[in-house]
Amino acid sequence: METVLEVRNLKKSFGNDGVLKGVSFSVEKNQVISIIGSSGCGKSTTLRCINLLEMPSDGEILFKGENILLKNPSKYRTHIGMVFQNFNLFENLNVIDNCILGPMKVLKLSRDEAVSKARNYLETVGMSRFENHSVRKLSGGQKQRVAIARTLCMDPEIILFDEPTSALDPEMVGEVLDVLRTLAAEGITMIIVTHEMAFAREVSDEVIFMDQGLIVEQGPPEEIFTNPKEERTRQFLKRYL
């Protein structure tokens, strides 16, 4: 298998507060990795460091064998998509314009090429009939599906999902998880920070449990959820399952 991303001894501090204390893992092409753990354990900071929204304090992040911390961040980010908790859509634009902006500006596609690509991915996430709708008028679940389509339009090699359902009403969670199931089935490489344990168990190739800025345990979902080795993992799962 091809290793797409390798995180080595990643550390991040904010002042004297050590949020990440030496996180290491790798991601293979077409793999789905879920990161679970209590709020404040460093899950989202890990994603933000991988995407260079936060600069690591120490460690290495290798994309296809090259240390991205020594490279041009803007160029690297074109290979890494990110879907946020709160959608981060442009509220003053309609759905299709949200999706074509990046491909036209960054990938230098023509408007026709960008629209064709956007329509394809809006179909994938079940939002094609809303392409001319104002983003402001969409529900939370619809906004998140548009955010996923927008990310797919950039042809990323990995997509990072930072708790993509946490800002949604419970009845909207399912529609977003269904989209993620579809992407997983299509072989999209993903790292998903989530509190949805049943979902993580279902779609993941590997599950990482973090606590206090460290990886406590990682392995196949059946191993983590049915026979965790660490007491801290067992305590966490007892609360969530």
C-alpha cells in the first residue's frame, strides 16, 4: 500500500499549554482513519496542524515522503481538503458559486469546467437541485453537504473532517454520515475526527483514540471497540457506547 501521509512525533503548544505531546501515525491511500477522544484531547489540533492552519511546535508531517513543513504551505494545501464543524461557506454566494470559486482561482479551471465538476459532486452529496439556492437559506445538514462537495471539487488526495456533524441537529446528522459512507465506499482517503462511535466503527479501517495530547491506542475498529487494551480507552468507550 502507498503511504500518503506520515505524522511523526507531532507536538503543538499554545504558550505553556502542551496540546499535542508527540503524536505519530500514518495514512495509506484509500484508508479511512477515525480519531476519537474526549473534547480537548487534541483531535482537532492534530487536523489543523496537518493542514497547516496551525504550525506544529515540533515534529514532522510527511506528504508522499516529503516534509511539508519545509515546503510551500499553499501548494501543499491544494492536495489536502478540510471540512469544518461550522461549514465555512461563503454566505453571500449561492451553492454553485461556493463550489466553483476554488477550482477557478487555485486550479485555474475555466468556469464551464468548474461548473461541470461542481454539478458532478453536488449530485454525489444529494444537493444538485439546490445549485442556485442561497447558502443562507439551507439547513445545517445541507450546508455541510455543500461544504463536502466544495472540498471534493478541489480533487484533494486526503480529506480531513473536523467533527462534521457536531453543529447539526440530530435529525440532520444521518444525511451527512450517509455522504461520508459513500465517500468511504468510493475509496476517498479520509481522516475523520468524530464523536459518532457507531459510524467510526462502521466505516473506519483504523481508529485512533487520543487522550491528553497523546495517542493512547490505535488499531482496527473491531479491536478498539470490542477489545481495547488500555483502561483509559475502556473508560471512554463506556461513556459513549
